[in-house]
Amino acid sequence: MQKRVVFDFEIDFSNGGGLQGQQFRLDIEGDDIADAALAGYLVDELRLLMVGAVRIANKRIIEEAHKRS
């Protein structure tokens, strides 16, 4: 089994508007990931531009098979 992080997030865009997600999952390496690193990883994975603030909540690490090859 590999590690995944499950979390809620809110993203504010610098040009207005926002995006939020609940129980979002991302594959990670290792046993933990800092909120700032997770925010950067999320923005990169979603290929977002014009990102202002990113808030991470309810983060937990689970063991589950990675979905990507």
C-alpha cells in the first residue's frame, strides 16, 4: 500500500473568484506533507493560474493504492 493525502481546500484567485474541494485525494511520497507543500502540489496538479491564497483543512494521510501509474 502507498500513501495518499485526503483533505479539504479553498483557493482564492488573484483576479477574483475561488475554488473549493472536499475530501480531495492526492498521491504522496512519504508519511507526511506540510500544508504549504500540499498547496503547491495541488495548484500544480490542477494546473491553476492566478492563484492567491490556498487554505488546507482536515488533512489526513491514508494507506491506499496509488491510482496513477
